Amino acid sequence: MNGLGSQMQTLLERTIQVPKAAFAKAEDRPTVAQHFASLKVSKELVHSTEILVVDDIVTSGSMLLASVSRLQEAYPDLRIKAFALIRTMSGEEITEIINICAGSIRSRGERAVRNP
């Protein structure tokens, strides 16, 4: 798995459809709670000490935060981290494609706040 993990499992399933954040105004994007309510853990994890959640694009981070929260609820003793291939940068001009960073996503009220 190229150093990312020893196995891959699909653990989350969306049970309720929510609007896609990428095409919505910031105030119309689904909240962390909406994403959380739309997800269920679909499988039992097989032999692991940590989980790496992989996402393609992070807009506000609400979906990623809800995913990690749902997994943390199901597996409270495991370390859970997240990785996203792309993070959107609203209002900024794109100056380079490669801009690797480490950051955090936290809940602020009903919304997620991503840094950076």
C-alpha cells in the first residue's frame, strides 16, 4: 500500500444523501452534523491499531471531520488520522500544484474550520 497502510477497507457508508459542498455557497454547505447523520460504519475493522481516512478533495472539512468522528465513535481505542489529496483554497490564486501541508479540522458550532 505504498507506506500508507497494510490493508484497505471501506468502513463508511452514506445512508442519507447530502448536497455536494464543492458546488454550494459556504453558507449552504452541509454541516458536520448533517454529514455525521448521513454516515454509518458498514463493516467491522479487521486487526488494526489505527485508521487512516483518505479523501480526494477537502472543501471546508465537514465531511472529513464527520467521517473521523463516526469512526471514532465505533472504534474509540484506535488512533484515527486523515489524508486528503487536494484542499480547496477559496479566494486565493493558484500559484503551484504541490503545496504539501499538515493541518487540522475542528468543529466551530455547526461548521468545520480547516487550518490551513
